[in-house]
Amino acid sequence: REIAEVLDKYCTNRRGGPIHRHVPLLGGIARLCEAYPLELVDAVLEGLKRQMLSDQAISSVELHASGPVPTEPLFDKETINEIAGEVMEYYDDISGEKLPYDLVVKARQEEINWVRSIGLYDKVPRAVALQRGVRPLQVRWVDVNKGDRSHYKVRSRIVGKELKSKTREALLAHELFSATPPGETVKALFPLLVTDLPVAMTGGEPLVMGVYDISRAHFMPAVEREIYIELPDEDKLDGDGDVVGKLKRNMYGCRDASHGWMKDWQALLASGGYQVGEANPALFFNEDKFSRGAVHGDDFYVLGPKFAIDDMKELLGSKYQMREAHRLGFCEGCVRSATVLNRVVELGESDGRKWVRIEPDKRHVELIWRAVGMNRSEEHTSE
């Protein structure tokens, strides 16, 4: 009787939430119930304890002297962390390789600290989202090793899981994507880089190309829709209660995140006097500065006189976390070789003439050989 009373609960769908989905136990799904949730185990043990007290099978003195009760934690927090380090496993979401536990934990905590610093979301009671009729999005971690097996450089990103079937409002097709420039348009900048143009066009300064990488680009724009997310475990604090996150900025995994990023950088460049291309909105041009370029994802490729490149660097840095990956050219402070869009670009001069050479990145050849299990030092035939 005591166990029945403890387990006598109503489905939260009938009590105002949190709302959850009922899954038919068909097709072998029922076997998943073999692993009982901890909450159910605790409830059964609590009911058993009450029943034993009611039946006088155990006294209150014996209850306190016989060991831990179901409501007591089995391990302290420090022990739990030690156990997690031994049994939890994390894998690279791209390569599938196993990642060191401590490096993943560190990378995720760094991401959470950054999320808090920019105010990605406000914590609000779950009831607010339910009253608004908006279902909070699930989130997940994407863990990637940006280094190699000898020198790990683990990066973790928190992303939303907004699926088409669960999107409340309909989004138009163009709102789901951002424009991408054809590779040829970026390559077309290099012939200009090695061309001696009239002084009147460049202000007497040599042309250079700046390559800029924007960090966490999709987090930069303000959100345009009402979106709530489930909080990651790393940001759930004691005393928060049943809360969710109301997004203030866009985030990776939202269906319109890439389009929002495109609109944001276009507005920023417009404030700097640039015009966006009509045939392809990933291209831009400033006639007064004789500066032009393209945006590929979160990378900016900008060609122009040195003063125009300096202005662009200042403009991008005024709003975004960015770094100048390369500055290609023939003037002081420039490099003559860099990797651009997985191509090795090399500048040079011979017989008084400038030239540019564009070749595939040889590292990709090595990766292909390694992927198919071949050693380049060995001789292979097609027989």
C-alpha cells in the first residue's frame, strides 16, 4: 500500500507541464524499460521503507543505524566526478576519435563561461515558454579536436537542435541559408593582387589581401524570433528551479542562424560604405576605397589598398571577435604564401613581373592516403 501511494502520480502533461512525448512501446522499444530511472528506484525504496515501518518489520532506531536511506546520495560530488572521468567517454563529432575526458570538460566549461559573458540567453521559468506556446529546443554539444593526436586542441560548441517538424512558425526558403561565393570569385581576386594598377585608383598604395576569421559567427546576431532552449547541464545551478533559456542572440543549430549571420555582416559593411552584390550577396565592393571581397561562411577575403584593409580590420573588430589570419601582398608586413579555401596561394616576382600560383593543399593528399590505409612510401598498383 505504501509503495502504491508513493507511485500514485499524475502525468505532468495533465498538470501544466513540463510537457513530454508519450512513445508507443512497439518494435522492441519496451526493452529500454529494463533500465529503471533513478527517480523510480528511489520512489520504490521510499515506499518500501514506509511499508516496513508500518508493518513494524523495522524500527525507526534500526532505520537510522542500518546504513544509508534511499534519499541519501551514494557518493559525494568529488567522488562522482572521479567516477565520471573513468566511465564517461567523449568522441570527436567529425573524426569519431576518442577525446580525453578532462580536455572535453575544460572546453565545455570555457564555452559556458563565454556564453554567460555575452548573455546568450536569460533564464526564465519553464511556465513562461509554455504560456507562450513555444516548446524549448533541445541542445547538444559538438566536440572537435582542432589539433592532432599529439597536440590536442579540443573545441566544444553548444548547438540547438531545431528540426523542421518542430518549428512553430514557417520560414521561407531564403531564410534558411546564407549566400556562398563561387570559389572562382575568390580566385579572381589574386590576378588583381599581382596587377600594377594606376595610382589614381589605389591612392598610390600597393594592393594587399586581408583574410579574417570571425569567431563564433552565428552567435553574433540578435535573435529575431522567440526561441527557448533547454539549459545544458553545465549551466544548471543550485536554486535555479525548473527554468529554460530565452535566447537573446542566435545560436548554431537554429534554422535561420546562417541567414541571420549574413544579414548582420551585411548591415555592418553597409555602415562602412560597402555595397553588397546583387547577383551574389556574399560579394561586396567599395568604389571610394577601391576595395572588394567575398564572405565564405565566417571568413572574409578582402582586396584593396593597405589603408582600406586597415579600415576593414577595424570595422570587423568593432563588433566581432576576429583575427587576421593572413595579409597577402608584396609590401612590408605581408606574407607571400598562405592557405586560402584549402588551396596554397604563393606570390612571387621574376624578371620584374609579379605572379601568383594556386595549388591544392598537399596535406589533403596525405589525409586521403591515410584514410584508405596506404603508405605513400610503398608501391601500389591497380592490379
